[in-house]
Amino acid sequence: MRTKIIVALFVVIGLAIGIRLGLDQARLPVAAVTAGPDYDSYVYGRGEEAKIIDVGTQPLGTPATFITECLLHDRILQQQLAATGWQLREHGYRSGYDMLPYLDGRLDVMVQGDIPALIAIQQHRVEIVAVCSLGYNAIIASHTLIPSELKGLRVGYPVGTASHFALERTLASAGLAMQDIVSVPMSPQAMQAALRRRQVEAVAVWEPVISTILSNVEGSAIISKSDTYTFVTVDQEFASHHPAALHPVLAAILRAARWGRQDEENLRTNLRWDREATLRFAGASDVEPTARWIRRLRDDTIDNPSFPMLPLEVRTPGSFQHQQFEFLKTIGRLPAQAEWRQASERVNIRCLPDIIEQGRVWQIDRFDYAPNKLYPDKERAQ
């Protein structure tokens, strides 16, 4: 009898430890709990001494890869950089969260989702200069319902992300709060199975998981949507010390948008590049140069008339980004004393307009894209 009690105690202790570890892991961003490449093995340069612009990309972030793949295939950009001795070097990351430790001067230009970018401008000397894509997060339920009916239901979401923010906004719109639901922190990869097995009644997530769930979970439906941005951020020291290197990159971002609008075949070409980038980085890709993906790429990029310009209201109090900033403070990802007024000074809405004024100099209306990448996607330390 005594032996059975001791065994039972060990089982209970083991379960408690396992639950605690699971909760601790769930509190982290999805990127932090997903094994990725050894980023420390990448070779990073230091501005003038290397004449290399280190670019942080997200090969899993289609259509965020639209801009970066154009940069890496752009012969005009390559020539303009070479004229002053510069070149690009790409480093792939699973997410903008993964880039944060490398914003200490090792990365010069980065593609980051809105939440990691807002953390970055508070923690590092970086600034937001352009929109890379505009998508949405969605609350998906296992059956059709309205937001107020989420009360008491189990809802899965990745903690500390734009989807978490979208969930809180949706609940607030229905007069609810996070305490009114049963929170189930989980990775996007686990959501489809969780809905099918009725482990949760709803999830908050982004594309392409949204489309996958809607296609594979019978009866599932979107009950709410919320915008989400991917931004181009730059190291401020690099930007201020090396404008002759940064300006061609900014021009290439504008050029990419104009090239995409010129012909639908250009979008199909870019999707092929996106697929190749994801295959190299992750070994698998569901991206295809099909009508469905072209429509999604258009929706998230060039169909926005101002793309890739930052929204004019992005810096104003009460803006969407300001609300996200306050959300990050409430969940402890930013210091409680952090001020939006100071953070908003790291949002540079003049970068692209200044390049447009010199459009002829930077040849933003001329296109010359190589079929293969002009730079290696990763360089690793020997």
C-alpha cells in the first residue's frame, strides 16, 4: 500500500512539472518554442568594414517574401550597390521574433511582423521604413457563431502575437475579456487537429493556416478579422552612416511594387521564387504560382494603392499600431513605462517619399530581374 502511495505521489509530481513546463513554453512566442536554424552560425558584417548589407528575411512568411525575393533578384539594385562597393547578404529566420537578438548591429535591413517590429523599435536602435505586406488575422470557430458566443469556450492562440492581439480586440468588441474564455495557448501548427478533435471551439491565427483550416475542418467559419502588417525595418546606425547603401535598397522596394503591378506574370514569377526560397529554408512549401496564390499576393501587397508606403496615421495616438503597442505593455512584452510618443519617432514615414522624389536617379520605373538569386541565401561561419 505504501509503495502504491509513493508511486502515485511521483506520478502527481511528474504531471505537475510537465504542466508547468508546458505553460512556461506556451507563454513564449511560437518562434521561441520552434526549433530553427543556428542563427549564430551566420556570418554577419559590420557596415563599412565589410561593405555588406545583412538582410534578415522570413522565407516562411509569404507574401512577406515578395519584397525580399525581388531584392535578391534585382540586377539594377546589384549594379547600384556595386558602384559604391556594397552587396547584399541574406539570412533566413523563422520569424521576426527570432531576429530580435541580432538587432545589435549584425542585421542592417529586416522583414518583421508588426508585433516583433514594435518590440524592436523599443529595445534596439532600429526604425520602421516601409510596409512589406498587409494581411489579416482571423478568429475561426468550429461552427458559425458570433463573437459574444465565445464566452466560456476554449480558444487556442499563440501568446504574444498579432493573433493574440486580434483575439483581445474581438472579445472587447463583444463586451468580453480574456477572463471570459478558456485560454488555450498553442502553436498554429496544432490548431487544425485541435479543432477537429474538439479540444478547442475556436482559434486565433494568421494565413496560410486560416485557409488550411477552412479547407480541412468541416463547418469551420471565420467570425472575426483583424489587420496585421509586415514591415521593413532598418538599423539606424547603418541608415545614418551609409545612406548611399540604403537608398538603392529603398528604391528596389518601390521598384518591386511597380514591377508587380505591371503584369500578372511577374507575380507568378515571384511566387516561383517564394516557393524555391521556402524549399531551401524548410524543405517543403505549399506555395504555388496559381490563381489562388496570385490573388492572395495581390490582396496583401500591390492591391493596396499606397503599398509599400507606411500608412499616414501610423504614428498618431490611437492608431492601430499604438493599440498594439499598449497591448504589448499589458502582457509584459514591453515595459509598463514605455511611451508611444517616443516609440513613434522610430517610424520613418519620409524614407520612401524622399526616394520617389529622386525616382529617375534610382530608376524605380525600370526592371531587370535575374531568374536566379544574385546573392547566397545564407553564409555560415566556418
